[in-house]
Amino acid sequence: MPEDKKKVIIKKKGIVVSDKMTKTVVVAVDSLKTHPKYKKKYISTKKYKAHDAEGKYKTGDEVEIVPCKPMSKDKCYKVI
């Protein structure tokens, strides 16, 4: 009996830090992590390149990105 497994789409929320490329924005996503030994919490920032087809997002905008098929070597997210 085949089971219907739904694909879970992980959305990431971040701030646009660069919009200088055509149809591409760089989004900085913050995440709260805990050190395994010392249990101290710290903020880790990671930058993702995301596809922005209309070019309507500017630096400082808060956006949500979702994974998609790779569009280039570095770009595998799109802005929703």
C-alpha cells in the first residue's frame, strides 16, 4: 500500500542585504543556535542568493524565501 508523503517546504525569513544583481537578491537569515558544551545561545547569520523575477525587492526589505531547483551555481532559492 503506497503512502502519500507530503513534501515539507521550509520557509526562511530574512532581510535583503544586496540587490545589485539583475533578478537576484542576497538575503541574510538569522538563526538562534546553542553551543553543545557550554549551552550558550548565539545568533548565526547565513546569506542566501534568491531569485527575484520582478526586481521589486530593495535593500532592507524583509522577505521570505523557499527552496527551488538550482538556477545557477549559487542560486537555489526564490522570493515569495
